Amino acid sequence: STQSTVSSGINAEYGVLSGKMVENGTNRNELEQSYTFIIQTGSRLPSKDSTKKWDDGTMILTINPGSETTQSKNLRIHSHFPCDTEGAVTMDFWLPAKVGPPKLLKVDLESNKTEIKKDALYVREITVLYDKEPYRFPIKNFVYPHNPLFGNPAESEKGCPPHFLVREGAGTLKHQETEDFIIKAREEDLKMIQTMVRWNKSDENPSPGLYPGFLGVMEYDKLPRFLKFRQAKLDAFMELRSQGMKEVKSNVIQNLFGKLCGTYKVDRFKSFEEYATYLKEKSDDMGWAKEGVLEALKVTQIYRNDEELGRQMLCGSNPLYIRKVVKSEDTWWSRGTVPEHALEGKSVTGALEEGRLYEVTSSHLNGVPHGGAFSKKLTGTSQSWYVVLSDCLLYLRDDEELVPVLIRIENKNDGDPETFWAPPEPENKNLESPEHLAWLYAKMWFRCADVNLYSLCTHFARAHATNEIFAVAAYRNLPNAHPVFRLLQPHIQGIIPVNVQARSVLVNPGQNAFSLFLSSGDNLFKVFDNFYREFDYYDIVLPHDFKKRGVEDLPGYLCRDDMMVYWESVIEYVGEMLDLSYPTDEDVAADTELQNMLADVVDNGFHGEMNGAGFPKEISTKAKLTEYLTAIIVNISVFHTAVNFQTFTTMTFPPNVPTCISKPPLKKEEEVTMEYILSSLPVREIAFIAMNISYNLGQYSPIERFFLGSAPDDRLGILGENMAVSADQEACIRRLEDKMRAFKSKIDERNVGKFIKYDVLSPINTPLTTQT
């Protein structure tokens, strides 16, 4: 970082280090004490390509503001602060000895009188060296320079707080504070943020169905500045989006032109191989990363294998729906017939008794009408995209491979009876035989239902909408000085802005991006309603969830294994951090700010008919608080990573995962032909949209921080992004990093020789927050 010691522009009353050392015959050190300020600014990572400096005004610092005995006078700093890339300015002051240790710091900006157009400055942290000890004040926020003619504003300006009041070090609990000026500053800080971060009003709800609370801002540009992405992230997002939109618009124009000229025809693929060729060609045109494309192309080689479907149920993008079958009565699959050859000669009863049967069902699609409303605009031809219930029974073989053995298909919207489909005899090796085609066709219907549930329930509802609740409640109830806020800050900082973008693009009730490629996209809020009627707090408490679904010991479930490593590591880390701030359980119960956050999550987050979704409205023990915060951190970071960053691998090849099917399901095995399958799958325009959206969503932010840094991959780790900055807190972080380093080595060893690797949850691939 850039550091400079500047001796000009400092309040003359205090002088500088180079000033007179003897005053009235007394050694100056007996009257004054030196203070060194290291001011870290800049919203991007260090880069030689951008050296822009902020010079729109003056920074004003005050130590212990509001104290009747220890407040310093205003320290005015005229300097060129690093603006784009991270850097630092170092200043030295002499202050009266009575000021003493810096406990609270006020940070303000005053604009130059001649400046009309000004920009906010991102302040990362200010460290004050006093009496040979560092006092760290974490900020990680934008401040806007106010006009000196009108004084310091009492309200936010340009989406920024008027100033910062920052508590030193580890943060504190309110009931542990004893000095009025610190308590008042804490209350002022929280009150200001509450005016800028509010829950949505009832008339802003996007749907009459169940949908959780969210930030009451519908447009990204209207977000408070500190909730917006740093510019580097926004630039990358807009570039990716514009590339895809150009292609979509080009397809629409070509179709319109073809209609006018009489040359239009539906652009369907003539074989599965054409889909793979199109993926390769389009990835070259779009400049998509080769490593991800190669992984997706591997899937095109093995997607017809039943073992690959089983692998994707455990290690794909939607690995949280599978559960063990524990009974045979009154089940959907008991109405079908599972052939014994699919169970290695066992009976269904025998397989059930041995605990070898698992299922994935699609009940969250109940009551969701068919889609395709935008198909004519996109493809030139009006299509119905069928929303069909499809469930799959899977069997764990003796070799510990999980394979599908029965699939149910029910077109309930059109009143058709359910049909059941089973795998062909093992002796039948002809993939073009009617039996193999019928089984492939059934698997496509199941995967279509599964990807709709993945996109709307697993990914958006649980990994986005749910996590926004925790962020809004934390900002509204925990001041900057609160140790839990400082613990959560690196994890909650991205979820609000990405969700605001999603509300205007992905889930906009008027026209949402999901409706451009998903069969259920036209009616996504019905899917959300179904999901939230069953969602519960213990769904995000991973040990409870895996036990409830009966999959604690299911072999090959690498997603579960890796997520549990994070759970155990993070819960230990959170426990250690809480021990530093909460000496006893009584301190948890007495923490009114924390209790207000818990109630806010229930009352305004999981509100209405959700009845709090089982989330605790109050917590009185450190053990329960540790579990609660671990669940939040893991759901925002680890869970989102597991379900988000593999979408391109599985969703780019429609024969593996068709996002929509445009012909109704057949009822008999002998009716299935290759021609009918190809005529049902997404046409070229829709295939591209699915590819493009899955690629964009799977890209890391250029300012991403990970659980473990990696110099070869140019990725930074958790240390340095935290507001938990005391020596003891950073020791906790380093211990977590040590665990992550060992975990990465284990994943690297596990992937040696694997045709398709599973490293999505490697610590160097797992961001701390949700930004995509």
C-alpha cells in the first residue's frame, strides 16, 4: 500500500512530530502524547492500472468524541487518499496527554468549497498508534463529503452516513459499556443505519403468496452506498450481462426478420451431438473459461449412465432434496413396479430393510401451471413448457453406486394419470432401443422437474431470499461496535445488493429472467409459496438436516462430507469468537441488541403465515447462539457455493438437464422415439439462455474473498476482510485458516485421477459471502 507522512494542513494547535519539543520549560512529552494515524482507503484490490486519488475535500478525525474529559479537537487532514485501489496515508499528531487511549473515533469528510461534483470515499480501517500500541478501528464503509457551508448533516447524504462513530478493537456489548459518550455514539450509529436500511412495506410484496421479508429497495441505484457492490464487481456483472443480452436480442431480431421474409423455421437440434457441438462453439464465441467448459463437456459423454444421475443427486447443483425411504406403505413408488434386476436381484422389501432406497420428489411443483409465455418472443413460435411432477426412486448398489430404479411422471395440470418408468434389462446394451430411449426420456422429465426446483427453491429461495433476512436484521439491530456484527460482516455484505438486482431481473413479477428458460418461471411465486410452507430453521442446521433426511452415512455424498467439515470448523470458530465477548450465558440473555435482531428475523423476516419458520425469537445460551450464527454463516457462504458454482457443468447440456420441455409427456414406453425427444427439448435460443445464465451465475466476483487465499489463483482469504480485528479475534481466524489449509489438501488428494472432480467446496473456491 502507498504510505506518506504529511506535515502540512494539520491543525496548528497540536503541531506535528517535527514541532517544538519544549514548551514553557517543560518537556513536551509530559504535556502531550504522539498519535500516528494509518488511514486505509480504496474500494478495489491493489492494482498498478488504477492509481486514482481522492482529493474532493478534507478528512476530519476526532478521538473520543462526546467525552467531557478526553475528547480531542478536530484533526484536519488534507491528503490525496487512495480511491480506487487499496492504499494508506499515514499522519502523525501531538495531542494533549489527557486525551489518553483512543476508545472511539469519529470520521468525517468536508468537501472543498469550490467542488460541485464529489465522490464518496471508501474507508477500510484506521489504526491509531498510541503509547506504542495499535488501536484498530474497522470501518469498511463509504462516507460522503459534506458542504462546510451547511455544517455536518444529521441525515445520510448520497446514500452514505454523514460520518462514522467507530469503537476500537474487538467490539463490545452494550450492557458492558460504562461510559455515556460511547453508549450515545453506539445508539447514534445504529439509528442512522436504521433510517437507511428498512424492511419492505406490505404493498411492496411481489406476490400474495408466502415470501419472506426483504430490504425495502426495489432498484439497485437507490441502495445506500455501503450496500452497493464495489465498482469492480458491478463492472464485471454488467459486462457479462451485456454479452448475453446481445445474443438474445440478435436471435429475436433474426426470428422477426425471418417471419417477415418467409424464411423463418424453428431452430431445433437434430441430435444430442449437435447440443455438445453448439456448447463448444458458443463458449468460444462468448469467451467462456475453458476449464468450466471442459467439465461441462465431460458430462455430455457420460450423462446417459445411471451412475452419473446418481452422482449428480449427491454432488451436483441440487444435492439437498435426496432422502432415505423408511417405509413402503402409502408411498408414490409403491404404486409402481420396481424390477428386481434394478435391485441386484433383491425384492423391494429386502432393499428397504437394508436401507438401500432413497428418493427425490417434486412436491414443490404442485399447483404450478405450465409456462412458456415468452417463448414466442424468444423463438418466434408459441410453445407450452410443461410443468410436470416427476419423482425418482434410487437404489444404493453393493458397489456403493447410487442409481435410479423407478421414475414417476404425472401431468397433473392436464389431468393425466401418473405413469411409471423403469430401467431396461442389463443385457440390453443398445442405447437406441425403445427401452433405453424410454428410460432416457423418463430421466429427462425427472431432471426437468429437479432443475426447476433447484433454480427456484434450492438456489434462489434458500440461498438468496432467506439469507437476505439475516443481513437486513443484522444491519438494523447490531451497531458497528457489536462483536456479532463484526463477526457476520464479511458474510452478509454481498447478499443484499445481489438480491436487489435479482428482484429487478431474475424474479421481477412483470418479466423475470427465469421465465425465459424455466418451465415454472412464469409462476415462480407459487413455487416459492410451496417452498416456504415447509421451510424450517433446522433445514439450515446441517447436522439436523442430514439426520432428518436419513443420509448421514450415504456413501459418495461428497457434498455432505465437505459441508460438514465447514460446519464443524465454523462452529468451533464462532464459539471461540463468542467466548471473547460473552463471558457467560447471562451476557447472551442481557444483550438487548442481539435479542432485537432475533425478534426482527422472526417478525419481519419469516413473517405472516410463515410464523417465524421455527427460528428462535430469543436465545439465552452461548451454545444456541453459536449454532444459530454458524447456520447463518454456512448457509450464506458454504451452502450457496455448493449449489451455485456447478450450474454451468450440469445445466449447459439440455439432454442431461432440460430446463423446459415443450411437448406433453408420453404415456407408453413404445411411443418414445428419438425424433419425439428432440422435438421436446429446448430449441437453440432457449438452450443458449440456459447456458449463458448458468455461466454468469457461476462466476466469482473480482473482489471476492475466500475461506482460504490462493496466490496462484489470485484469490484473497478471510484475514483482512474482517471487522473483527483484535489480536485474539485474528488468532481465531488464523486457526480457522489452518483447518481450511488441511481441508484443501484433503480435497486435492481426493480428486486425483477423477474423471469429474468435486472441488467446488475447496476453501479456495468457497467465497465468504453471496455476490452472484
